[in-house]
Amino acid sequence: MKNTLHILRAERRLSQDDLAKLLDVSRQTINAIEREKYDPSLPLALKIAKVFNKKVEEIFFLEKEK
Amino acid sequence: MNLTKQLKKELIVGLLLLLVPFFYTLFPSNEMSTDAKTTIAGILSNLAVLVFGFGRIYGVNFKMKLDEREKTIVNKASGSGVFFLILIMFFIYGLRNVIVFHNHISINEYWGFFLVPVFLISHSLSGLILSSFE
């Protein structure tokens, strides 16, 4: 699964640590999601979408969709 | 404190506890009488395993606040940790009369002391390897 998390984070000028604190997860987890090594659970994906005020499918999508 | 730091701590404690059986055999029990040194060494060895070994296992698996990715890693590490524990303990138990300590004492009655350190080492190494890949 692909995602645009690092772009959104850069736009908001948030560090991985800042975002991790907002989402109540570790910085390593944010890093793993950005590098597409880990797919977040639905609750975490919804939390991320809420932080960036976007729909989940705008942030996370399958490779064929783009 | 993050998971990697905890797992590194667990590995260090495991390696230190691996020395316990060697410490224990510095004061082998006399077959005729149990002297004070043996009793003290036995109490210290058991205390070290209980306090540090079980403390670490409890700390990583139950006390630490983990997020969803870290929980997955700990679950996988526990599974592979137990797999390697059984495998290594099987060999240690099988070779208990063959492996000899420094002063001609075979592992024999001390093989149980390897249980906690071997678990700590296999669990922490599995966790560290898994967290570097995931």
C-alpha cells in the first residue's frame, strides 16, 4: 500500500516526532509507515486522516490506483 | 523509552544472566555437606534470575506502553523467541553430561539456569531483527 504521508507531513512542517506525539505512537512507527514497510490499522489510518483533515483514501491507496 | 532500547537492555541482562551458572559452579556443593558458600551462591543465583530475568520479561511484555506496530513485533518476537528457546534448551539438556564447566563440573544439574537467559537472548535478538525489517 502506498501513501502520501511524508508529503503531507512536509507541507504541515511537522517532524516525525511531532506527528508521532499527535497520534500517540512511536516515531519508528511513523517512519515505517512513510517507508511503506508497515501498513497502519484502520483506527490509526483514520487518526492520520483526521490530523491532516483528509479522507483516508486520499492518503493511503493501492499501487494500481495511481 | 522505545522498544529497541528495551530489547537491547533485555539482551544485556540475558548475557549477564548467562554467567550465573558459571558463578554457581565456582562454589560446587560438597556431596557430604552443604556449606555456607554454596547456599549463598545458590540464593544469589536464583535471586538474580528472578529479579532481573523475570523483571525484564514482565517489563517488555506487560508493563511497556506499546503502539500497534510494536505489539506486532513483540508478538512475533515472543513466538520465535520460544521456538529458539525450546531448540537451544533441547540441545543443552541433551548435552548436559558432555558440556563441562571450567572446573570439570558438567552442566548436568545446572542446565535449568540457562532457561531464563536463553529466553531473554532469543526473545531480544528476534525482536531486534524483526524491528529492523518492519
